[in-house]
Amino acid sequence: MNFTTVQKSEQTESVPQLTIAKVQEMLQAMSPLYDIVRLVNPSECFELSITKDGKLHYQKNCFSVWGRTSRCKNCISYQACVSHKKINKSEILDGEEYVIDALPVEVIMETGELLNCTIEMVSCQRLQADVKKAGDAVEEMQKQNNGVTGSLVSVVGENVSNEILTPLMRLEMLSYADANDIRGSICFDKDGKCIYANQQAFKLFHVEKNLEKLGEIFAKWACYDRVDECSGHIWRQNFTCDNKEFTYVLQHLSLRNKDGKELGDYFSIRDYTRETSNYTTAKFNLSHDLLTRIYNLNGFGAHLRERLNTEPDRDFDLVQIKLRGFNLILQLFGTNKCDQLLISLAQFFASLYEPYQALYGRIGRDSFILCLPHGTIAKIPMEENLKALAGHLMGRANHVHYQIGIYETIDRGCSYEQMLDRTTMALNSITTEDVYAVKMFKPEMLLEAVRERRLLNDFDDALRNGEFHLFLQPQIGLDGKMHRAEALSRWFHKDRGMLMPIEFIPLLERTDDIYRMDYYIWEQAAKQLAIWEKSGHGDIAIAVNVSPRDLYYGDVVNVFPALAEKYHIDPGRLHLEITESTIIDNFDACNEIIKSLRKRGFSVGLDDFGSGYSSLNMLQNLHVDILKLDMGFLQKLDDWERGMQIIKLVIDLAKSLHMEVVAEGVETKEQALYLQKLKCDYLQGYYYSKPVSVEQFEAKYFA
């Protein structure tokens, strides 16, 4: 197959949002104007049709239109989608030129979700092969090189007619046929008799120089039905000899004289065995997880769509299995043990193939996915098997926590990404810390997801327009006075009014946008400290939160010193609070960052101590200035007195390590009095004040 791509032009377009009905109208309106008009989902490489009841239906792979067996390297639809531009290009295939316009659109699903698609409009034009020009050029070369004719005559033999000889010479010149040529050349006259072959052709088919025998082998082997009447056709075919399999790529050309009279057929053959082997390996690696050797995200998606299309009358469920707290497992047991666990899990899921007809894959470092016939999950002893696997490898005393999200009765009109989103929504709704927890996807989760998507769409404008406001919650010292405050954020949405952190912080964390909002709040805090210093309140400090994404995306080691320099503030007045879970995820890297910031004069605190996986080992190796206790765990204890004794021990330990102690979540007078008795340095919580705006804060404490 001769496949070339030439991009012609681009023009910027706004991406229209269209209902399914509107898309159908557009397709019908444009169909008379083009040879092919179709709707494509480029992320999955599938064509989409619209059913009579107005739903999207996935059909064949879109690249099959071009006679390919895998996705196109230079997919115009994918480029149009990611660039939000209408793109025009031409593709030349088997003597045809296809001029394609790709228009990106966002299809509004019944659920309110948006599906990124492309409308392809294709015009086809037959290319006229300019054989005469090529023939004239070769004949001119022959005149300048008389040795070519003699060479050809000696190879072809004496029984070849003069009218065939000239085309043969042209073909020989075009294919560079000689003893070292990597392409084999074989010619047949119009009666099917083999009249010419170069040395490489004999080598490829393991035949001594016997034209008749070579012709017989080739005629029985070659797939002539794929040649049709199209001169220039290219195809791939396997050849077996001595129990070895070779992959050859063939091209067919019609032999004609100057007057256009048909004289015979010419075949060019090239050995692609090595390339095919390399391609097969590369293709496997693209679709399979290299550790577990089962399907990866892309491989599972392709086979899921194939299964849905080949079994249209059967309902399926999608099941995502996630290992909660994978970073902690990695730290506790090491890479080798974790790899053994992941491989064992993959083998277990593979064992479900025969008895339960399961399609399975690993879609993330801590996540697996299953496609099962509807209702099958209830028949599988999933919980006991998963627990047994972890217990065997990690020991029965160490539990691996599994979370299961199930999307029942897959909607075939959804994209693969949307299907996975539904299992993830179910996972995100799990609030228990059980060793094995299961949640089903419910439609109301989708409504929440649509709400979140709208918030994300508004996020950039909110940052630009200053919709995020700095709120402060005071920290009260043993003297009963306010000395510090924690910086918190509130989103004053243009349409929905004030949003609490729980409505947007988890969303921004999941989408990795949290660092952008955090940076905005850090700068607001630094700016506020500069204002207070000028107004005579330079002894007040503000603590800001640093999230895992801040450490991953942001250069915090340089960002905070830059803010201190920009607003001319003492670095010691800008406290950084890093949660213990953040530090556990990457202890060594976090420790280096903390050391660097402390050297530059910043105070660093360990936030939420007691809420997660606190350990004495972490305190021993982590040098921080402030230990911030999470008092929320007291609400979960039946024995309040016992809990306060634990708090006492932690405060004593922190002071012995020269750390200041802040207790947050103080809600009652009883808690406040007891913490003061224990000499806890600072108290924070609703007992003193909820987070308030800067104006309210100043009115209360600076009046």
C-alpha cells in the first residue's frame, strides 16, 4: 500500500458544541457534497453512527477506510481535536488522492457530558499514473548506458519479444536490480509465463536459477485476488520454507508498451521479516504492561471496543480494582515485593478468562480493570482471593486495602474514557477504610462529574478574575492572644456564590490544578504580610499549605524565597505546612526540600500529625520546626481520656525534639483547657473562630 501524507493548510476554528441531533443534521447536509462524510472518535480510532433512537453507536475502526490494520501515524482527526483547529490535508493511496477536511466538534451526550469528536469530509480523485514520463526517462538513460541492454538480455533469455524488452528494462532500472539488490523482481507475460527474475527473487523463494519452477511457486503462493486490476497495489504476505516463516511485501505493476497494450505483470518483492518481528514486538509493548504482560490502558481499550462490537446483544460490566495507599505499600515492602504482588494479581485476573469470560488489564501502577458479562462479578470469590494473595506475599498481619468500582451494563455509546470515568467515580465515592470496599456507579455521580467539569472550565477565569479569596483562621497562644493564622481559600464563584474548600479542593487535586491555586494563595498571604508590616503588625505569621502536587509540579525551593524577596517580608513569618501523607509518599525528596527551605529562614511544619501513618521513625529523621496535631481523631475514640493521654505523650515528644506544637480542630472548652494544661503552644479551631475573611480577621484582632 503506497501511503503518503501531505498537510496543506490550517485555520483556527472555535470548537462547536453540538447535540447528537444537530450532528446528524450536519452529516446529512454534507453527504451530497463529499464522497465520504463521517463522525470519528479519534481517541479510540472508531467511526460513530447515530441510531434511530438518537444515540451514538461505535462501528469499525476509522483507519480501516485507508486499508490499514493499526492507527495512522499522522491522524488528521486527532490533530484537529487536540489543536482545536479545522485541518485540511491529502492522502495518496493505491492510485487515489483523498482530500480530507477534519472539523473538531464537541458532541453533547444525553448525560450532559462532552465527547471530543471530528467530522471528516473526504473527496476522492483518481490519480493518473504518469508511466510515459517515467518510461521516457528510463529510455534516455538506456541510450547513455548501452551495457544495461546487454545485461538484461543475458538474464532474460532469447525468447523474450522486443516489445516486452523495453518495459522490462524500465522496470529493471527502477528497481535497481543487480546481484546486491534487496528487492526481488519477477515478470510474467500475458499468458502467465514467468519470463524474468533477478537474483534476489531466486534467493527469496529458495529456488535455483530456474524460471519455470520459480514461476510455479510464485503463482501458487501469491494472493492474486488482492491484486485486482489496480496497478501499483501493495500488500503483505507470509512465505513458509523449511519450517521457517518469512514476511514479504509485494507490489504489482502492469506491463504495457508505449501504445498502452497489456504485455504482462511485474512484481517487486521485499523481505520485511525483521521489520515485522520488530514491529510485532513494538506493537505488543504498546498494548501490554511490561511488568505483568497483560493489556495496558490502550490495549484493554482496543479489545474492549472489539468485544462490544462483536457481541452486540450481550450486556457487560466494567470493574476497576485499585490498591489504596500504594506508595505506603511500596515503602513498607520495597519494589520487588510490590512487583510480585502486581504480577500475582495479574495472574489471578488472567485465571478468570476461561470460567468467567473476563477481559482484563492493568491501567495504572495501582489499578486493574475487568470486563465481565453482566452480573458475573457476584459469582467470583474476589474478596477472599485478593486478600489471600496479599496475605501470602506480605504476611497476614499486613493488609493491602482493595477498592472496587463497578460500572454495570456498559453503555456502548460512551467512549472508553467515559466508561473508565464511571468506574473511577464509583471508586472516589468510597469513604470507608475497609480492607475490601465495593461501590457501584450511580447516575447521580455523573451529575456531580458534570458539575465538576463546569467548575474546571471556570477555573482559569476564576484565577484571572480574583475569585479566590484569602481566608484566615487564628492560632491562639498560651497567653490567650492571636499570634498566627492559617491561610485558607474560598472560591466566590461568579454564578454560584461562595464555595467551600470541600467543593473544589479535592477536584483540583485530582486534576493536578491545585498547585496553581496554591501559588495564588501563597502570593496573597505574602502580600498580606507585607501590608500588616507596614501597618504595625509585623509580629504576625501566616501558615500556608503545601500539597503533594505543589512538590511535584512547583519549584517550591525557589518560589517561596522569590515571594519573600518580592514583598520584602521576613521568611520566618511565612510558615509552610506539609502533610505527613505528602512526606510519606516521597520521604527523601521532601526532606531535602524542607532542609533547603529552613536554611533560607522559613519555618516548616508537619501538618495533620496523627491522621494518617505517623511514626516515630519519621519524627526521628525529619527536621521540622512545628508539629501540628489533628484533634479530629479524638471524635472517633470511645475513650476520650485515653486519647488525651496520647496527645500528652506526643506533645512531650515534640518538645523534646525542639518543635513547637499547634493543635488544630479544637472545638470545646474542655479540649482547650486540657491542651493549655499540657503547654501546647498554639490552639486552632472553631472554639476560637471559624476561617474568616481578611477584613473580618483584622476587625477582630487588630481593632
